[in-house]
Amino acid sequence: MRGLKLIALLAFVFASASSWQYLVDVKLEPGPTPDDNTIEGVDLDNNGIRDDYERAISDTYVDDDLIKVAISASQEWKSLIKISLDEDIIITQDFASEKFSNLISLDKCFSELRRINPKFETPSKIYFNTLERAMEKRKAENKLFKALKGDLRSVQVAENPCLNIDLVK
């Protein structure tokens, strides 16, 4: 029964479009993970996905649909890290609202997947796998919150957040 619920939920995921970035023709072929002590990480194959994350999701998820969801999410988190590290990025209220909407939708979607399958490991734990990365995530969220001036009324989260995920084409 859980398998059918997971398949139904993933069908909703594939039937949607949102403001998240699309990746085109991404092939996961993770090689050995290089030593990496940077916040942004290393992407030796230049496919837009941090190599250690690519390796970890390939090792964690056997279902292609979950791998695609994890790849999609990585693009949102990658932009979040850039917000934290790049002081020149101008953060408007609209931009902050959109980012928060996407981030909360991601979290709610992964919570739904975890509800269906309690053994599901959220990709955010895999992506923010060091204290430094987790701290940069928090720093970016604080910058976004500051741009909203504490007013979260503009943050819109879909009732069925998994519908808002764009997957790899």
C-alpha cells in the first residue's frame, strides 16, 4: 500500500512546473569524490551538481524518481549557498518571498515523502553535510528573512507542495 502511495505522490511531482531551475540531460555518473573542504563543493564533471552530493544521492536512492527530485532540490540549495557567500546579490522582497516559498515547499514535500516512507532520508541532510554548509544555509535564510522585514505573508506554499517540483528533463 505504501508503494502505491509513493508512486501516486511521485506522479504528482512529475506533473508539475514551478520556478525551480531545469537541468537538461543530466547523467549521474559519479566518480570518486575528491577531497573537498569548500562550502560550494567541487563539480569536476561540470554537470551543475556537487560531486560529493551526486555520489551520496546515487548511493542513497535506488529509485530514479527520487534521484531526480534530489537533483532538482540541489539547484535550489546551490542558489541558497550563493546568496550566503555573495554579498553583491541584491535580495528584494519578491526574490526573498519566492526563495522562501520554494524552500518551504521542498521541506513540506520531503516531509510528505517521509510520512509515506519513514525510512526516506531527506536530501537536505545529504546536501548540507558539513557544519559549514549548514551555517551558510542559515546565513542565507537570515538574509532572506531580513529582506522580507519579518513579514511572511507574501510566502506562498502550495497545499500539495510536491506538485511544485520541476524535475530533470
